[in-house]
Amino acid sequence: MNMRRMLFIVIPLLFILNNAVSFFIFQSGRTVQQSYNMMLDRVLLYKQIDEKTRENLRAVNVYIMDRSPGSLRDFERQNVELKALQASLSAQQPVAAAELAARSYRHMLDTFISQEKSVLDALGSRTPLAYAPFYAEAETTASFIQEQAYQLIDQELSYYQPFYRKILTQTDLMNHWGVAVFVANTAISLVFAYWISLRITKPIQGLVRTAEQISEGNLEAVPPQMGAHDEFRILADAFEQMQENLKQLIQKEKEGLEKDRLVKELELAVLQNQINPHFLFNSLNVLSKLALIEGAEKTSDLTVSLSNLLRYNLRKLDRPVPLRDEVEHAKEYFIIQQARFRERIRFETDVDEAGLDVLVPVLTLQPILENVFVHAIEGMEEGAVIRLAVKCQSDETWVSISDNGAGMTEEVRDSLLHYDEKPPKDGEEGKTGHSTGLGTRNVFKRLELFYDRKDLVRIESAPGMGTTVVLRIPRSGKEENHVSPVDRR
């Protein structure tokens, strides 16, 4: 039995048992209370009738003495109240033992009321003391009513006495049973609570110990055994599956590391067969000095720029650099390109020095400039202008690279911005007159990975209207982040 089903059975059973005991105790007390209220109501009614008969006699006596309208009204009011009590008595059913006495009691009330009426009628006659016999009879009837009321009360108490004793005995028994059931219920609840908590905490503790062993590196730790149909069985199976997946993942990671090691060894072997970069830098410096000595200053400057460009390009691609370095690198790159295009191009800069301290991925600007030279202004005979601008905003630095070249279609613009999609094939590029700009794509993707944002690039272009690429560089965070070294092509 799983935990959920067990709780659905045990808790309702305990609840029903408690409610049953409470209901029986309540019902017994309610029966006693109803019987007591019924008997007490009749006893009080007998008492009220007795008092009201005496008040009626006093009202009649007062009216006989003064014969005033106020005394008459007082008597009539007392008489109405007595008749209302008589109606209440007639509506009640007396006990069987007092039924005959109750009937006689009601007849005496009728007799008393008629005698009072006879007294009033006799007062209206001319004979002065005609009312006296009727008044004497009324007094006698009133005394009989009082005696009969006491007798009825005694009979009521005598009738209900054994009944009350029986109910009280049953109530005491029920109270004892209630206490016994309460104690048993409490003990059963404690036992079930301990058993349920043990069934919950013991498997969890076993899984916790297994997790601790795994965290310490022991991947062969065995999870505790669970019930066949228990929820913890599912949890243990999932735990074992996770453990197996972890083993497979570690094995794959080991295989990947081994492959990486082999690749690094192969790369090292290839690099050993290449020219030492320091030797190349030193050679370029020697050529620069030699050109300067021979009076070829432009050749010397161009050689220095090429040396700086090569040194910058061989930096680690997974480390950010200040935007200042990227701007200087872009200037060096333009110097080399201007040696090729000469007076056909002009390079303009508008740089806000306050925005050059932000960090950007290395080689962010050069691929965009390459794209400008290859696809925008290469076919222009003269008047080509490339503009690099850096401006500070409230929380960003905007870098824009614009040209007045051939521009691009909306299709090519979308392909550059949606760099996650598969680029067009080479045959398709030739139809538009532009390549897909893989280097530019990689710049945009590295910016997204570096800043974890996708709204950093905007391209404004139209065929024959030039192109403007705007990069929005956040000015906060990203101090020592690594950058994904995406290949430049």
C-alpha cells in the first residue's frame, strides 16, 4: 500500500471514530435536556396557573369593594392571562400517570373561570349580597386548583425519576466509553504517526546518505531498497537512473578530454612546423628599421602597422579587451588597407574618449571593417568614406561603423542579423552580390554570448545607400568574462 492510499484510509477512520463518539455523547445529553425542559415547562405552568388564580380572586375582590372601571379592567386583564395559561396547558400532553389528574385540573380551571363570571353577573343584580355564594365557591375552587397543582408536580417528578436515572446511567457509561475511545484513539494516532513518519523519513535518510556518498565521488553507492508499490520506489529508481546517467556523462567527459588532448597535441605538432610568431615580429621590426634607414618612411610605417596587426590578431580570443584597444587596432587595419586603396578611400573617426573603457570581445571591429572593404567599397573608383564613431549614452556606449558603399538588400541584412539560422549557400550569395559575412556573424554571436543579450546590433542599409552597423555596448559588468572563440572567416 502506498503512502497516499494509507493516509486516505487511516485519517478518515480516525475522524469518523471521533465524530461517532462525540455524536452519541451529544445525543444522550440532548435527550436528557429535552426531557428535563418538558417536565420543567409543565411544572412552571402549574405554578403560574396557581398564582394567576389567586391574582384573579384578588382582582374580583377589589372590584367588589370599589366597583370602579379601573378595577374591572384589571380583572379582565387577569382573566385573559389565565385563559392563555389554560390554552397552553391544554396544548401539552401530560405523562400517562398524571393524565386523569391533569384532566381534572383543566376542569377545575374551567369551573373557576365560570364562577368568576357568575360573581360579576351577580354584582349587576339588585340583591346586595347575591355574589357572595359564587365568590365563596370560587375561593374553594382556587384552593383545589392549588392542591391539584402540587399533586401534578409530584406525579411528574415521580414519573421522570427512574427515566432520569436510566439516562444518567447511560450517560455515565457513554462518558466512560468516550474517555476509553479517546485514549485508544490517541494511542492509535501516535502509533500511526510514528509508523508513517518512519516510512517517510527512513527512505529519505537512505537517499541522503547515498547522495552524500556520490558527492564524495563514490559513484558505486547503492540506494536503499524500497517497497514494490511505494512512491519512494519511483524516487529510488529515478535516483539510480540519475546515477547511471552521471556515470555515462563522466565517461563521455573523459572521452572528450582525451580527444581534446589529442587535438592539442596535434595542434602543437603543427605549430612546431610553423614560423615562430616572435621571429616573425622581430623580422618585421627589422624590415621596418631597414626601410626607415633607406628613407622609405611609408614602407616603415606600413610594416609597423602590419606587425601590430599580426600581434593583435594572435591574442587569445577568450579574453575581453578595452574598446580603446579595438579602436587603435581598427586604425592600424585601415592604414594597411589605405596602402592598397590609396586615395580612393577616406577614414573618419568621431570618438568620445569617455566611452573607450568598456570591455568588448577581442577582434570585434576588424571583421566588420573587413566586410566593409570587401562588400561595400571595393568596387568604388573614388569617394569612398568609412566612418567610425563612438558615443556615450546613459548606460551604454554606441559604436557605429558606416560607409557610403553599395549597401545591401533586406534579405542580406536579415541573414546577418539572424546569425543563428543556416547561412545561404555560396551560389545564393553570388546572386545578391554579397557574401553572408561569416566574420560579421561571429562578431554578433560573440557579443550576444558575452553580454547575454540579443538586442545589441542594429543594421541600417539599402541598395546604393550605404550601410551603418551600430553596436550597443553595455557599460556595466563583464569584467573578466571569457568569450567564446568563434572562428573568423
